[in-house]
Amino acid sequence: MFKNPFSFSGRIRRTEFGLSVLLCVLGYFLCYLLSSISAAILQIQLGSYSFVFWLFFLPVLYFITAQGVKRCHDMGHSGWYHLIPFYCFRQLFKEGDSCINKFGTNPKELGNFETLTRLENTH
């Protein structure tokens, strides 16, 4: 889980996407806290405070966008679908493609395939 989290290629399961959403929410509050503390310490005005917030939040936004694109790939769609409003709810609950699609192999089968390969090589 969380192999290449900042990559836009491949597929991820619903579990990993759900955890990514939770991490994004936690990251948002952490960025808000850090930017508030920075603004208080540096005694900067509201416009600069917004800049400090976005400076902290951009890596979090990049992470959740990459994870969302990979989740779209798991369902057989282009990553552009991630830009559709409220599409993230579908990503959280819809089962991914059960077979190989043009974006890669089924992430549910990766662990089983590696185990079976090891078992075959031992005989």
C-alpha cells in the first residue's frame, strides 16, 4: 500500500484511496494549523497568510490528485474524471475493474499473484 503515492500511473484499491482521503483531510488541518502559527509568529497580514497556507497545502493537493487519478484508472476511466464534482464519492464506493485494463493489473490480485509465483518456484 502507498507504493509511489505521488505517481499518476497505475491503479489503487478503494482502501488505499479512502486512506488517502483521510490523510488529505488531516493534512489540510495540519496545513491550516502550521500557517496559523506561522502567521502569528511572523505577524503577517491575511493575504500573506493565504500564501503560507498554500505553500504547505500544495504537496497535499498533489498527493490526493495523484491518488484520485490512480483510482480512476482502477475503474477503467481517464484521470480527467477526477475533476468531476462529487466523483470522489463514486471512487470511494465503486468496485474497480476485476481484470487487467489499459492502466495496469488489478491491484487486488497483485499480492496473490506474487504468493502463487513463489509457491510455484519452490517446487
